[in-house]
Amino acid sequence: MNIATFEELLIAASVQPQQQRLLLTFAVAEPEPDGAPGPQARSTLVPVMCVDKQVAELDTFANLADEARRMGQDWDVLLVTTLSGTASQLPDNEQTDAALRKMIKAIRHGQLERLLAFDRSGDLLHYA
């Protein structure tokens, strides 16, 4: 399945044979410290909020974005990955917390290959 929107990710996650927990990290784009100014400027993603959600807890990107807005923290990009459980059980809290810490570390090191990124409208972003 090709995923182009957040809602398509929810559909894909809901039809997996193993239960899925979504790991969500909201990040702001900050200019690289040694980067050149202007239109060629590069950004670094800095995590500002993270949460895990069961697929059933999410229905639309708009509702998730509204929940994030109520937290009062600005963000530019939503980075997402999944954590698989078993057919009958979601990953436990310890597994989930460890996976979130690993995800945040990967973002801080610019290792985004295993993450999907969505803009503030819920559309998939492509890495350059």
C-alpha cells in the first residue's frame, strides 16, 4: 500500500496481522548552526513532543493536530513509526518507552530513514 496521507497510514496500520502502536514525535525545523542562509538553507529537526497511540485512538490527522495544538507547543513536522505487538497484544509500556527514546535519538542524529514525516496538513513529506 502506498501511503500519501496520515489517514492512509492509519488504514495500513489497522490491517496489519500484529497489533500496532504508533510512535509520534512532533518536531520543529531549525536552521543548521553552520548552514548557509538563503533559499539553499538546510534545517535540522528538533523533537519537541512525543506520544504513543493505539491505532484505534486516532481517527483523523486534524484531530491529532488539534490535540497537539492544545498542548501549546509549536511544531512543523510529525514523524511517525510503528511498534508491532503480537496478534493479541500491544507492546507493553516498557517496550514502548524504549522505542520512543530510540526514535528521538534517531531524529536528533538525522537518521530518518525508518520514519514517515507529515506536514501540518497531514500530507507525506519526502526527504531530500
